[in-house]
Amino acid sequence: MAPCTGFSIARFFPAITRKLYKHQHRQFYQRCHIASMHMSENLDSTLEKIKSSNNIFLMGCPGAGKSSVVKPLAQRLGMEMADIDDDVLEPYWNMPVSKKLAEVGDKTFLELEAQVFLEFKPVTTVVALTGSQPMNNDAMAHAKRLGVIIYLDVYENDILNRLSAMKVNRIVGFNEDANMEDILHYRRQFYEKHYDIRVICEPNDTVSSIAEKVYKAYTNFQAKSGYISTRDKSFSKISNFLNIAIQGLAPDGGLFVAKYAHPYMNHSQWQRLVDLPYNECALRILEQWVSTDDLHQTKLRSFVDETYAGDEFASKDVSPVIELERNQYLLELFHGPTGSFKDMALQLTAKIFNYASKMERNALKSLVLVATSGDTGGAVMNAFSRHSDNADVIVLFPEDGISSIQKAQLTSFDHPNCKALGIKGDFDFCQSAIKSIFENKELESLYADKFGYRLSSANSINFARLLPQIVYHAFSYLLMVKHRHIPMGQLIDVCVPTGNFGNILGAYYAKKMGIPIRNLVVACNENNIVHDFFSCGEYNISNRVLHKTASPAIDILKSSNLERYIFEAGKKRISTANLFDELEKHKKFEIDCKSELFQTIQQDFLTGWCSSDESLHTIKDVFRRTGYLMDPHTGVAKNVADQLSLGSEVPVVIAATAHFSKFSEAILDTFDIQKSSATSKPHDLMAKALTLSDFPKKHHRLAQDVALPRIHTEVLEAKQSHIIAEIEKFISRKDSPIK
């Protein structure tokens, strides 16, 4: 295998070794010598040139196939190639690597290996690292300065089989008291620590297939990630991930989406994730969406592990899948601290937001404005108060449009950085008010110049909040496979109670990533505008009145994330900006029901809806048959699933979005349980509802939270000026802990 151009033998190796190396690799030595003559004597300058030389370092266990992949990959990329064992260490030591290891022992070998590697300075080269180099931090820091490190995440059984076939019996860490499997497990921590890009290989993957995966991963990395607005017609303004996490809404009023193609994994790659815990699956999914240039995987891993591997969620599976009845399954998304699916994303988003704020080194503090239909507000205040130290949070909620339990949870939350404001209007007004504040450049300047704040959002309009929602939909499928409800590759349906379209959009992206989903099912209550749109192509709120229902979190007429989906589905076929300008001006827009775009839309989604009475009747029926007590939103989804006979052909996973006790009043009404004045308080209502069932189990925190007194007492008229005045009052307070 031909070593790389740029390895300066003349400068760094002793004369006797240089002579031997020259004899064995004459042609390569000549290229190296010429290259070294042109290298600057200034080390800093030299390293800067090397950093931009696009080297690729392949990293992985012994037996991962690094040495085999180097050649086809280098040929495909038109680069030089080098194998550290064959082309660097053995010529330098003038002996086989295995003999050197036997001669000096593990500890000294790692030190000597690193010393040689630290003098290795390739240019535009694909390099196969040794299996032990990642165990030396100095060596890997050197590799990181010189290029990008790609981890070949190869199926362990394949590695063990190859090592056995090669009769490998001597690697660093191997002794008669340790088997090879234990050594590989031990080493994995070092590989996980140092890579820039992970390539998930299939079981029995071929060299050519792995080389192709690496090629695609590297070219995607070179293209850089980028996020554009759904309303940027020129697609010219690109933001990075940390920028969009802070901004939330795009400057032109649109929503951020990924500029480049969505990541994809085949069934065999997904199979590799089946036995992994939630945090490990989350990392492998999210790192494919977020460029390591924006947020390095080591930092992403720390956030993911803190969120999903600790005690934030009461279930060991984080989002367990429960078999309900007749080939129907529930995806329980309410085991987080506030009892709703919003915790699944927001606990992670707050950590990312805080890191992004610090990395930006901006003197401005963040003001996170949130509109809530019940669950988002409490989840945002909980997450940001615990995980972000440079943000204030103001939540707008419809005073008479959420459940008494939700209101108690929101208005009793005691933290100096958080404020909840009741509004005498509906959720759509709250959401529109916030969007108009974001789009008001004068207010933006005022908040920055006078108060030292910049605006941000934590609703699902924030793409950094939406991405973690992909994970639990993908993970639910993996759990179905793990528990042998289905084989890998078996199609399923996914049914989601839908209002703002963020949750079902997470399932849409999971499907685009390769999760075998047949139908994505949108389940609506009486506020069924999304259902009507998917049925006829017209989105018309001009003659609509928002109905108050037993499922208030989906009492929404302006479905924000629908804009993101239409952009994804309609690229180059329609202007999303024009459609949503029409919606703002005329309260409606229409897509031709005979168009190719509308055919795509109907292929992507099934829809259905039911009334509050129907959803509550479903809750009662399911409880009598199974003993399981659903919340009203899950009741909507279950009713629609039954309408469409979901589960009769393929399994259906129904998103259970909240714990039933958050809607205790509706649950008690469903079972005709009378409420006296003595049991009208939220805490008492919840206590009474919890006596009905322990399936699912009692939420670990809700009862305690809603027993607290209301401290956020302000209720405002549905007027923009009143909201702005209250915002300015809050951010100008002198006792703010944010400095």
C-alpha cells in the first residue's frame, strides 16, 4: 500500500531509519522529500496548511477493515493512502508491529506508537489508524489537527470473526486472562470519544459497501450542514445549528429546515441500534442531522447522556411501547418531569440552547417567548430553569383554554427567570402575537439596545426542538423489533394526535430516515382544519371558530409546522412563502387538488377526526376492556385509529402524549364521577382521578407540582400592546438573576 505524500522522513526520522525506509519505499521517499522541501520552517504556519489539507483518518477496532477500506476510498476521492501499521510503524521500527508489542509491552508500546505518529504529517491522504492509537489522547489530538476522524462502527460479531480468521492473538490489552470481546468493549470508549463522523456499518458489510458509506459521509461533511428558511426563495441565507437553536424563527418569518438531503439508514443499519438504550440511539440519530462543525459529537453526547441516561425520565426505556389491544400499541411519551411529550425534546433543547448562547459570546441575554396550548409552557419553564442560565422565559397561555391541572402546573412554577401570562384569547392568538413580536424589527432593536435581550423561541417552530422528536418515533420502532412484536423491515402505521403538526412531523422525518412506516396518520379533534386540508387542498381559517375541547393541546387552527412539511414536500414545485403570505393576508390558501404536489401530500398522510364526546367514549371503552386509562389527546388518536381500522393489516403505534391525570376533570366527567366543591381544586381532582387506575402508573411529580399555590396571577386582554407592556416590565426588573 502506497504511503502518503507529505510524510517528512528527512526531517523527523534518524538517518539509519531513513536509509532503510528509502530502500524499501524509494518512490514514496522521493515524493516525501520534495514535499518536505516546500514546508515552512514556521511550525504554526505549517500546521495551518496541514489543517486545510483534507486528510481522512479511519478509526476503529482491530478487524474493522480500516486497512482494506483505505484503498477504494482513496481512489474514489483521488487522494493518497497510508496504513500506519504497514507504512509508518513497521518501516520505522524495522520489525512487525506484533513483535514490537511483544518486546516492550502494552504501556511502552502505546507511548512509542504515539511518538512516531506525532511526527507524521500527511497531506490530502486517507490514513488507516491502528486499533490502539485512539487510546492515546496526544495521538488523537494530532490526528484531529490534521484532518477529520471517521469511526468505522462495525458490527462486533464481524470483528470477532475476522480476528479469529486472521488468527490475531496479540493486540494491546490482550492477555490470557482477558478474551477478545472484553478488549473490544473496553476499547469502544476511546473510539466513541474521538471521532468526528460515525459510519454505522451493516452486519456482514463488504469493503466496497463500507467505502461507499464513508465516501457519502465525508462528502456530506465537506458540504457542511446548513439550515435555510421555508420562505427564503433564493435559498441563499444559510445558518448553522447553534444559530438556529438560539434564533428559533427565521428572520423572514419562515421556519428553518435542513438545506441538504435528509440522512438515511437501511434496515440492516437500523438493526444495529435495536439493542441500544435510548440515549445511544438518540446520539446516533441526531449526529446525522447536526454537523460536527456546528456541535461536536462529544458535546452532543454529553447533552444526550445527561438528558436520557439519568433520572429525568421515570421509565428505563424513556419512551416505552405498551401493547394495548388488537395489534395496537401505545408509545408512552409522558414519563418526563412535566408529564407530557414536550419533555422528550425540551429537556435536551434547553441544554443545547444554553451551550449555543455561551459559544456565541454575545453580551445579550435571551428572552424565550412561548405560546402554549397547555403542555409546552410548563415543559419549557422546567427545562430552561434547570438547564439554561442565560435565558428568561415568558409563556402566553389561553386563560380559559387549557385544563385546570395544566393551568395549576404553569401558574405555580416558581423561578425568578420564568413568567406565565394568562390571555383572554385562544392559542392561535397567543401564537400569532409571539410571531408578530419576532417580526417587529423596532421591538428587536429596543429589547437589545435598552434591555440587553434578544428574542428566541422554544416551540416546535424551533428546528433544534423538533429534531429530538424524530428520535422517539424511531426508537418506538426499534423497541417493537426488540420485543419481537415485529421483525426488522415490517411496516407499521403511526397515529398521532395533531394540532401544531410538530409531533407527526418528527414521525415524517423518521420515515424519511428509513424507519419502515407505512401510513403517517394525523388525528384531529373538532378543530380539524388539518384534516380538511389533506382532504381537499384548501386551508381556510377565515370562517372557522376555535372549539374548546377535552383535548386542549390540539385546539389549534394555525398549524405552524405544516409550513415546514409543505416546504419539504413541495420543493421547486410551489412557493411556501407565497402560500403563507396568503394565509396571513386572506386567512386561507389552496393547493390544486389535481397537482402533483397534492398527490404527494395525500400519499404521505392519512387523516381523521373525532369529537370530544367520541374521544371520551373511546377512553371509557378502552379502560373497560384493558384497564388502561388514556388522556383525551390519546383518546382522539385511538378513536381515529379505530375509524381507519388501523392494526388490522399492520401494527399501529399510537402516540400517548400526556398522562391521564393532567386532564383529571375530563376523566372524572367521562366516568360520571361527581365533583363537589371540596374536590374542585386541581390537586384534589387529580387525587380522585388517580384512584381509577394505576395503568399507567401514577406520574412521579405531577401531584406535587399542582398542589403548589398560584403565583403567576396576571391575566391580559388579547391585545398586542398589553403583552408588549408586560414583557418590558418583566425584562426591566432589577432583581433578575441573569447578569
